[in-house]
Amino acid sequence: MKKVEAIIKPFKLDDVRAALSDVGIAGMTVSEVKGFGRQKGHTELYRGAEYMVDFLPKVKVEVVIADADLDRCVEAIMETAQTGKIGDGKIFISDISRVIRIRTGEENEDAV
């Protein structure tokens, strides 16, 4: 099993959710996060004063999937989250050794 974490632009969340649903990914966890990479930050003007915004708002989407679903999942995220501009985000893929559904006790792929 794999855990896919995608950091994306907030306005792309609905598109990514729909694309993952279309390829059969049933559940996900979504968090509002802040961060920066090469994009760094930007300056904003508030009441006549300019200030630096170091951390930009992003959304983190997490899914745990069977190994067989990995390529479809990554392709769906990449196709829908990409704008072609700096700050589109990143996808991280990790191995998951065990999953347990608390309600039923099901384990691993049965629990996903």
C-alpha cells in the first residue's frame, strides 16, 4: 500500500477530488496548510503598509491506496492540479506497512 500526499493550490481542490473519485479513489483527508518552496512569498499592501507574506496558503490531500492504484492516482492529481505556473505543488509517495479500520478491525487493503 502507498500513501500519496499532494500539496496543491486551494482553488484546485474540487477538481482533484473529482478526478480521484473518477479513478475509484474513495476516501481522502484534506488539510489547509501554509508553506513555501521556490515560490517564496509575496508582498501585500494593508492599510497603506507593505508587508511580506512568507507562507502561502495551500491544501494537503492525503490518500492511502493499493499499490495497483498508484499510477492512476498520481496521474489524476497531476492532470488536474497543474496550472503550469510556479507553486503548483508537490506529490509525496510513501510506503504504508499496515492499516487497521477501527470500527471493524479489518486490516490492510480491506481497511482502505
